[in-house]
Amino acid sequence: MDSSRSHERSTAFDRMLAPVHRWIWRNAERRAQKLLRFGETETDGGRDILRAAEVTSDPLLRRLYLEHAIDEFRHGVLFRRRAAALLSESPACSNPSFQGDWLAPGGHGLDDIQVDGESDDSMLAFLHLSEKAAASRFAVYRDVMRHDPPTRAIFEEILHDETFHMNYTFTQLARVAPQGHRRHLWRARLSRLWKSYLRLATGLAGILGSIMLTIQYFVLLPPFAWFAKRAQRRERAGWIPVSAKGQGSIDRQY
């Protein structure tokens, strides 16, 4: 499919990060590890959607949720199989320390949403935005994966499903909440924006923490080590006799 088609077009922000995504996905082992996490995320999202099918009272939504959950489980299998193939092709590679998960998050997931406490309209709004964001990122991942046609084909296949999920959730949201579906979408957007901020802040905090620890190790620790060695040179070697003056009796506890 052509990525320029409107229903599969990535956002300007995701396109801006395309060089970063290309660098992240270039390493084969890092690619395999990310695909494994994608598989876990898709499977976990499928469980949540399956639970949504159990709790909804709308028969049409129940059927659509079941189809959606089956798709998510299938996506998880596709990601895990491709990850296993990549790991078998490069068993000698070392695991890269930097994964870039906060720049290239794994799939969409449901951000640990409490399905039992969600109404149909809020659930549909959240799912629509999640699938829309996933379709945008998967379009970018597909485009930067030209060096890996099998992985690119997986993203191509999954992107088709994500587009369907994005469209049906919006259609059903407009059906179950014809007057307030825009409000539900904005509420879900604010929730996703807050969680995105937390994810970004966590990633930046990890980087800043590593920088500060490195500075402390190479700047603050050497003077302490020098003072310790200097004090050690002043100490006399061997046993040092202790004066008996001021020592209490040793036949009592205190």
C-alpha cells in the first residue's frame, strides 16, 4: 500500500522522528528485542479488548471487540515469530543497551486501562485514539524498514488491521454517543497526552540520571579516593598498641 493514502498517513511528529526511528531499527538485535515487546503489548491489549467484549451490553460492540481481540493476538504471534527469526539469524550479536522505547513505543496497548470501569463511549474513544496513533507509527516503521522486507511486510499487514480498528471505533463511538462523542475524544486525548508526558519525562530522567552518575564517578569520586590513599600512607603498618588508660573493666557488659 502507498503510505501517502490518507487513512494510513503518519502524523507530522512521527514523520519528523523518522531518522531517529531508522537509527533505532537499524540494529538487528535491537529490532528483535523491540518486536518481542511489540508482541507482548499486542497480546496484552488483546486481553483487555477481550474483557471489554465480556462487559459490554451492546451485541454489535461485543462482536467487533471479539474480532479486534483476535487481530491483536495474531499481531502478537507475527511479532514474536519475526523476532525469533531475527535472533536465530544473528545469535552472536550483543544486546544493545539503548532501546529507545520512549521514542519508539511498542505498539499501542491500552496503557493499563481499567476496562471494567469504562463505559462503551469512553472505551471506544480511547481505542480510537490508540489505534490512530498505532497506525501513524506503524506507517513510519514500515517506511524505515526498507532494508528488512520481511519485517516491513509484517508492519504492512498489521497497518491494514489498525486502519480498520481506527475506523470502526470512530463509527461506533458516533453511534453510541451521537451528541457527546467529540467530548469523549478530547477527554481521551488529554489522558493520552498526560501519559505521553510521563513516558517522555521518565526517559529524560533516565538519561539525566546516567549523566549525573557518570559525572559523579569521574569528577567527585577521584578526590575522595586520593584523600583516602593519602590518609592510608600516614597510617603505621602493623598492630598499634592501645593505651590501657581510660579502659573500663571487661568483666561486665557496660
